[in-house]
Amino acid sequence: MIKNYFKIAWRNIKRNKIYTAINIAGLSLGICAFIVIYLISSYEFSFDNFHPGGSQIYRVIGNITEKTGQKLNFGRLPLAVSQYGHSEISGIDAIAGVIPFNVGVNVPGSGKAAKDFNGKPDGHNFPAIVIAEPEYFDMFKYEWLAGNAATALADPFKVVITETKARKYFGNVSPNDIIGKLLTYDDSLTVAVSGIVKDWKENSDLGFTDFISYSTIKSSFLANSFKVDFVTERDMPAWTFAKISKGTTPAQLNLQMNALIKRHSVAAVNLVLRAEPLSEVHFNSDIIENPIRTADKATMYTLLGIAAFILILALINFINLATAQSIRRAKEVGVRKVLGSSRAALILQFLTETFLLTFFAVLFSALLVKPVLAAFHSFIPDGVTINFSEPSIIIFLLAVTVVTALLAGLYPAKILSAHLPVLSLKGSGEHKSGDKWLLRKGLIVFQFAVSLIFIVSGIVITSQLRYTRQKNPGFNADAIITVSAPGGDSLSKISVFAEKIKQIPAINKVALQWVPPMASNGRGRAIKFNSNDVKETGVVQVAGNEDFIPLYEIKLLAGRNLMHADSIKEIVINENLSQLMGNKKPEDAIGKMLYWDNKPYPVVGVVADFHTRSFHELIAPMCIVNRPDREGTVAIKLSSAGGLTADNISATLSQVKQAWKQVYPAATFDYQFYDETLALMYEKDQQTATLVNTTMAITIFISCIGLFGLALFTAEKRTKEIGIRKILGAGVGNIAILLSKDFVTLVVIALLIASPVAWFFMNRWLQGFAYRINISWWMFLLAGVMAVLIALVTVSFQAIKAALANPIKSLRTE
């Protein structure tokens, strides 16, 4: 019996090839979108959820509220937090500090340079090399291939490495034979391998590969760089992790840590600590200088909602197309009922057909997943892949097949099996009721309303992003490359590097800076206009030497540029701050004093306002100062004299790299084009645009399939009417217009419904930009015209086909 069901289902599918192809296309697109979003979401939620006792592990983070009111969140803390936490904090099983140590590595006797072993682990943003306390291995469990967790980091000048790094350093040598071998970090720190651990296979943000013993700090030159015995806001190098005991709450841990801070600070500090669950680390993007690629939970939930919504739209189309076919199959139903077929048997038959269609749709969607992941690789995290041999993927695909088949098949099966045999054999088709017709129209209006919301949203977002690209930020970012000093550098060498690259002919200008003019992590300061002022004014602090303003071509309105100095001696301000001081003209500010930490500094220049942060924020009062203690980045302006071709830029970068290696032989040369860095400030906005536009394309396609189904149903339902009209003289154009105008009306209704919804959401989205476009009427008109054209193109084929049909056949009586 079951075999017969499948045979009949296969024959019906083959007989209706166009219907089958369209139905499978719509359903497979919906399922493919669902699978891709499921893969992305499951990947993001999988980070660090595999650790034994992971619910008790916390990352300790700190925030500092500056005098300007700006709140800064730091992932790095003073070493004293973990140093004294072992003895002074109760209710914890372990606490450990981990210090990033981004340096080169030498293997004595290997004949390879440090650069051959430098770099970050694949798939991770955390530095590969860290200085770690032994308790780290009490919290995070590894499989030990050699050595043991209890003693591996107990002594100074020891290092634990992962299996991958062991092979990279020493080749295919037995782990036990590697114990005791030497590695040299940062050219002069030689340590012995005391343990080898197996790499984690699961997704983790803690991608450390080299663990140097913490006690090495006090026994080596590292003691000059890291202060372990007291708390200061100026020395916060360590990520700190704590595992609380059962019965201890994060709030209790927070109280004890903040009390510890007060006991061990050398002066008043404005540092407040908080325990953050390990499960939240991957989703916290508010950390200063955060090396982790974070995800946004709200975005993940939104994606899951969109995935479910797209699948629902595909199911609605499936139902529309299946019920539209009911007229064609009315006689079949009537004959089968007359011959004794029960309603249950008919439902099972139609469910079998639905299952086959769904199976093919799932199969086709599964084949589409990898090409889709490749096509959107810039938007999708690198680790998102699909492995069809994994049991979870197989179970997921089977679940999607069964659930989708039931959801998409039950309603059409019920409708098709409910036809009365007498009406079916007379060719009357459906019951005489307009409810289902109105339902189908309502579904089409709903689908196009959703599509129009995304069309309007896409137009608004694209217009806003075009505005941000075209708006003048107040400085010139073209042909500028930035190179930062390596971690741990005291900045004593950065000026030497700058002087060396000034000699390169293809370089126009060179400047030292803290951060570029427009940066996502610009720091603030509090200043006074008079020495006896109680109130302080928050300003944005931009640190750069005397070459900073000329390099970025910032317009000087009054006074002069900063002069060379070895500390802060004078200030250049922007027009905004000048006006805040009460000056009517920029010239009026020259010579006046501003008080920074109660010290007076003269204003020597006023520059035109320029953006120091993204267009999400208003231009703030700002000062430019020369701070050699903070200027750890070199900005390089390339000369355009010989043309900025790829070959010329590559040759120049090669010369810059040579100069870098002369100054920093063990450090990796890394650079960024500043215009690309600026683009990253709007990366989330660009991702939102990609998401909206992709969703728009999918919903439009699915809506068009639904519209085609309704056009097919309408043409079938009005076959005799069309025949009569043609006999009475109606032309093909008249018939096509007759069948198309109803659908245009549905699109117009959808536009009326979608417009206020789209305006509400887009207006809220634009509120996040201090500098933004206005939502104009033409955006809705353009969306409506696009939707109408799409609808006309979709239904025109079916309308013209019905208009060209022979009226004799349509009017023939049975």
C-alpha cells in the first residue's frame, strides 16, 4: 500500500513539472535560509560551552568612569587581583591571571628565525603566547600528552605548549621527548618545555598555545614591565578568570574583589570589578581593545526569528500552490471517492506527495548550503561549516523534513480530500465559499507587506550608508597606512622607526599618534576653563605629534600647529571647544589657558571641527596634544607622485617592513590602511544592510512564488469567464489587464500596511546616527513601484497564457 502511495505521488509530481519545480524552489530556498542561519547561530552559541563546570567560571572585567562621565570597560586588570585573590577571596576554587605576550619565538638549534614561529593561532583572535598562573589549568581542562597540570607551571622559566605548536617547533617528535627542550621568547627569554597538552577541538575564544610560567616574571627582565604587587590604573595587563565554589554567587565575588582593589591600590583608583559568566565573553563587544571576535546576542535571536519567518513564508506558498492545484485534481478526488477511497487514505496520499516534495526541497537546500556560505563568506564567520556526516546535522535535516512536510501538507491534504464527489465529477472544484479565496488574498497581502518592509528598509539603510561614505569627516584619510608598536614596547623605539621611514622617497609624511583622528576607542579628558572652576568639562583627547595635523590635512582656523615637545606643553582645540569657552571667533581662543589635572596649558591653535568618532555620535569638544608617552602608532602618508598603483604601494611597504625589522627584529610587521579601518567602524551597519537586502531578496522571491500560485488559481477559477469574454470580443490585452489588476490592488494594499511599519523601524534605526538622512516619500514610492513591477512580471505569464487559451475548450460542457 505504502509503495503504491509513493508510485502515485511520483507520477503526479512528474505530470506537473512546472508546479513541482516552482514549489521545490520556494520551499528549498526557505529551508536553505533556515539551515544557514541555524548553522551561524549554533556556531556562535557554541563558544566555550564545553568546559567542565563552565557555569562556575567567570572572566573578571573592570570599568573606569572618567571625569568626563565616559564609562570604559576593560578586559585586562592589574596582576594584583589574581596575585592576592588566592588568599584574600573566599568561595572560589581557583583564580588565575593570563598575560598576553605577543613576541617572536626562536627554537635554539633549529636554524629558523623568530618570524617563522610567530603569529596567532588559526581561527582565534587571542594572542597565541601568554604568561599564565598554574591555576589556569585547574579551571580549564586539557588532555595532557606529557607533563602534568600540578607541576608544569610551578617553577620559573617553564612553558606548556599545545600539540600543534609542539609539532611546529620540533617536528614529529614524541611528546615525552620534547620535555626539557628549550624555546626562546622575545630574543632573550629562554624557557624549558614542561608540558604538552592536546588542542581543544571545540570552539573557544581562549586560543592560547604557549603558556609561560607566571613565576618567570619576578625571575627575569619581565619584572621591569609588569607590576605584580599593587593596583594601578596605568598597569593592567592581565585577563583574569575565577572559578567560584558551589554556593557562592557572582555578587559575593564582586564585593570581595572590589575590597581587594581598595586594599592594594597605591592611590585612589576609579576601578570597579565585575564577574562576567564565561558564556557571555563571546557576546561582550564593549571591552576596550578587545581581541575577541564577538557576536551580538540580539542579532542572533533576530536571525533565528528571520529564519523561522522565511520558512513560514515558504510553507504558506506551498499551501497556496497545493490548494491552487485542487481544481485540476478535483475529478481525481471524485473518482477515487466513488471507487471507495476513504478520506484518511486521500490525506495519506497527499501527505506522501508533500513528503516527497519536501524531501527533494531539503536535499536541494542542503546542496545549496555550501555555495551560500561561500558567497556570503565576508558576512559569515570563518568557522561556520556544514558536515553532513555529523549526527546532529543528519537529525536536524530529518527533523526539518518531517516537520516541514507535516506543516506544509496537512492543510492542503485536508482541503483536497474534502471535495464532494458529485461536485468534483461535475468539475465544480471547491465548495462555494469565498473564505479560502479571501484567505489566499490575505496571505499574498501579508507576504508582500513583509517584502515591502524589507524593500523600504533596504532603501533607507543603503541611503544612510552612502551618506556616511560621502560625508566629509573633516580630514583626509586617503593613502594613509598605520603601523603600531609591538606589545610591551616602551615607545622608546617608535620614534627611531618613524625617522627611518621618513627617508623612503615614496613616503610623503610621517606622524606619531595615539589613535587616528576618527577612532572607535578615543579617550576623553576632563578640563577646566579657569583654575578655580569646580565644574570640569569633558573633551575628546587626540594625541599626536607636530606632524599629525599636516598629515591628515586638518584645517587650521587660527593660531599655529603644535611644536615638537617631549611632554604636553600646549594645546590645539577644535571650533566646538572654542565656542564652548565663550569665544565668538577662533582667534579669540589663542593664548587662553585650559587646565588639565589642575595644570595650565596655553591654547596655541584652533582647527575646524572634524569627526573623532563615527557618525553615530555628535562632534564633541576636542583637544589635540603632544603625548610621547601615548604615541605608539606611526601614520604614514604615501606619496602620489609616482601614482598609487598596487606595485608602487607593495614596493613601499617592503621598504617600510625592512625598516621595521631593523628596529623590531623579533616582532611581526603588521599594518592597516586607515580608510579600511574607518570602514570597520560601520561594519555592523554594513552587515545589517547585507542582512536586510538578502532577506529582502528571499522574501520577494518567495512572495512571487506565492503570487504565481494565486495567479494560477485565479486563471483556473475564471476559465469559463475568460472564454465568454473572448467570445464577446475581449482581446488578449483586456484579459491580461483583467487578471493582473487584482494583484496590483493587493500590492497597493500591502504598501499601505507596510509603510507605517517600515517608517517606525527605520526611524528608530536612524536614531542611532547623530548625522543621518531623512526618510522621504520617494523611498516608499520607489518601493511600491518596484513591488508592482515585480508583481506584474510574476503574473503576466499566467495572465497572457489564460488570455490566449482557446475559449471553445474552456466552455466545453462535461
